[in-house]
Amino acid sequence: MTRGFYIGRFQPYHAGHHAMVERIADDVDELVLGIGSADQSHTVHDPFTAGERIMMITKAVKDLDIITYAVPIEDLDRNAVWVSHVQSMSPNFEVAYSNNPLVIRLFEEAGVEVRSSPMFRREELEGTEVRERIRTDGDWESLVPEAVAGVIREIDGIGRLRQVGQTDGPTDEHNDTPA
């Protein structure tokens, strides 16, 4: 049995993530989905909580023919120990999947096999684009699995993104809090 690991912020889990999960499902028997920046929420960059992202992922992948585990991974600002942090929070895995150069490097330095996959419609299937469309009343629902759209509506993610996107003055662009 082979278990893979795929990390993302999943803010929100969108059709690009889903296409990657479907591809990975052809390679492994089980898949751990690491929810990166699990300690971040309620900002324009990271609007959804770890629990809400677990709901999105769980509902979106339930019909796939693969056992999945959604695991929150809090940020750790020490790259040299990041892989061991991830491993301590996750079921054991044999292979990691990523297209992020830093993530690839960190896993490789830790002796973990890394596989990359072509990105799916990357120009529009990017969290920033999905969040901006949600915030500005654009067509965002076509970019996420139907189950994810349902979760976003259930938690009033539209209202949250619109509200946290407002400001009463200058903001610190790194964390969306008033300067």
C-alpha cells in the first residue's frame, strides 16, 4: 500500500486541487491532504478556518475512489524543521506531491520522494482568483466543486470575504489587519 501527501492552503479547495487529487488517486492507495496555514483565517488571503476547509475537502472527495485524510498543518516559520513538523501531524506517507519549488526542496532534503504534476487551468484555478470572484460577485462557483460551493454558502463565506475585504484605513498587506 502506498500513501501520498498533498499540501495546500485550500483557500478554498477548488477545481484545480480536485484535478490534482484525481491524478494522485491513480498513483496511491490513500492520500493525506495537508491543510497548510491551518492557524490562519478571517482574512482576504486566508478567509476560511481549518475546520471549514476540512468540510470542503471531505465533501468534495467523498465520491472519489480513494481513502483520504484531511489534516490541519499550522504554519511553522522554520523551513529547516518544516518536514518533520508535517510528518508529526500526518499519517505516515511514502511520497509527497507538490509543484512548489520550496516544498519540493524541503521534502527532497528530508529524503522524501516528491512527484509533480501539471497544473490544471492554473490561470483561473488559483485561490486568489476564486477569492476575488467570491468577494466581487463574479462567477466563482464554476471554479469549485459543487460540494465546496455548498459549504461556502452554508458558512456565509461570501459575506465574510466581502466584510474582511473592507477597511477603515491603511492595512498591513501581509496579514490584512489594520496598520
